[in-house]
Amino acid sequence: MTNPQQPVAPVPQPVLSPPTGTAIFLVVRVNPGGERAVRGLLPDLAGLQRAVGARVPAGALTCVAGVGSASWDRLFSGPRPAGLHPFPELAGSKYIAIATPGDLFFHIKAMSMNLCFEMTAQIMDRLSGAVTVEDEVHGFRYFEERDLLGFVGGTENPGGRAAAAAVLVGHEDPRFTGGSYVIAQKYLHDMRAWNALPVEEQEKVLGRKKLSNIALPAGARAANSHGALTGSHVALTGAAGPGRAQRQILRDKMPFGSAGRGEFGTYFTGYAASPGVIERTLANMFIGNPAGNYDRILDFSAAVTGCMFFAPSADFLRDPPGPPGLPVRAPAVRAPAAREPAAQEPAAQEPAAQEPAAQEPTAWEPELADVSAPPGIPRPPGPAEHVGGLTRSGPAVTIPPRV
């Protein structure tokens, strides 16, 4: 029997939804004074998703919303997620995982682009004048679940209960149970250089067979291959949770591009219960494990954006804390009953003693949650930096001309 006194865990956002045919990745910056519009939108997101999705019932429309470190205290009073901090630039000897602006992140997925586009349009209509768009990427599912480099993505993803354990915050941060940390990066590929490689060399770079998607044997896998540095058996070195259990990442990657502009890329979103797990993987890629042994895929792929967000539970969005300066409420306790739709009225809440709102740190030092900090010191890019196989001067990325 269910214990009537035992609270039910908050309902998460659809971070565990299966892959779909299309997606839109939207990153925006909240303008000064735009906080009220954002606070008005977030409780309505689930209703918007249902209304738009009902027009194509089989379309599998979902929307995940994430909030960045700099905007959290502008939107909500009270404590903040324990691991939320700005995305750290990770600078290796050759390449950099850059940090770019972003206050809100919307990851919108559906079987067809019309649903994604309509959902995005509804969000932007509500936020008109309140936000500035930093990036909007339209992704599509490529042949056989492959990326534009021709390899299958998401092979190392956990499934079932393991996926929920890897992605959703638990009792370690009780006010934010059911939430998830997400890191979003946009990668551009130098396809001319990549296609010039023989298939055997491409397989050495990725660490798996191109046609069959089978991982190369350990003895045949280069130490700087993508699989060796980011595979679940290596990327989690030192990333242990309670009881020394290994932590994993849910990777939700999707190709995007514009053939006319010569733009070919992959949009990476990594979800985890601890941001340190994703940061460790990126440190392995850009700094190397050991230092200097960077991921060879970066010779062909450039990370041109980088942001971190916290995607709180659906229950949190439905009934968020008050704006900064108001008394802090105790977390809502949901009765153990059939899960109600997200648009219903929130459960009764008990008052709690007021706590001071957490202050944004003036200078954040890289702290990788439950893993050791990556070697090396992040450094800002100079006037011209090599980012993957491309060249970046400031925020611009130039693809080498055809010769």
C-alpha cells in the first residue's frame, strides 16, 4: 500500500522523451525589465505545449525550458540549484570550449517541424520585447540516426531507470528534485577536411565503425579518439555518485545546417543530475586526459557556443517561487495520487521561515560538482583562435575557402 504521508516526487519536464524527427534549440537573453514576461510564460508552457500538440496528436511535441545562472536570481526568490553556475570556458593547448550568453533555453522537439515552429512562435510572441535571441537552430533527423559526419549519435546513452537516475536531481538537492542540468553547444564541422579522410581514418577519430556503429576494440582505439575520451567507461573517471555509483550523461544531439551557406553542424545538449559529469567529459575533450591528449574530433569540429542551464521540474514551473524580494515558501508536497496534468492548480503549501535570496557570485571558480576540477586554467580567446578545424576571430567563425 502507498503511505499517505509519503510525498510524491515532482514531475520532471520531458527531458527523457525519445528522439524525434525535428527540433528547435532556442537561446535567449532576458532584457532589463523582461523578468515579468518570463515569469508569466513559464507556468503556461505545459498548456501551450498541449494546445499546439493537440493539432497533430501523433506529433510527439515536447518542450523543455532551462534557466541560466545569471538570470535565476532575477526571476526567483529563495535558494538556487546547488550546482548552477555559468558555463566555464575550458581552454586546452589547442582548442577552447567557449562560453556564450544565454539566460533561457528552450529545447523543442516533435516529429515534424511545423509543431516545433508553432511552439517557438507562441513562446516568442509571449516574450516579445522581453528577450533578445542569442541563437536559434533548427535541427533535423538525418539518415539512420546519423550526424552529418556520417556516424550514429547517442550510442552511449543510458536507458530506462538508468536514464532517470543519470538525468534527474534526487534527494541530494531536495528543493530541486526532478530537475536536470543541461549544457548546450553548437558545433560547426569542416566537411571538406573530414570528407578528405579515408573511412578507416574517420573510424579512428570517432573510435567506432562507420557502417555498423560497433566500437573499435580497446587495442585498436586511439587514446585521443572521441570514443576513448567521452565513452561512458572513460568519461566518468572520478565521476561517482552516492555509493561510488558511476554517473552518466543523456546526450540529445541533432544535425543542422545550410548547404547554401556551407554550414554543417551538430547541436549538442547534454542532460545530467550533476553538471560536473558533463564538464568532466568536455574537459577530457578540450584539455585532454591526460592534459594535451585532446579529442581529435576537434580538428574537424568547432564549438561556437556554450551555455549551462537548469531545467527545473514541471511542478516548479507550474507554481514557481515568487520574484526576488518576496518571502520564501516551502516546497510543495504532492499527495500520492494519480498524476494530474501540469495545468491544474498547485497542491496546498505550508509556510516556511524566510530565507535570504542566494547571491550571484562575483567571480566563479571552476568547481566540477562531484568530480575533480579539470587540469589547466580556462583562458579567453585572443584576437584569433583556432576552434576545431575552423578559425575564430572574436565571435565570428570562418570556414576555410575552397582551394
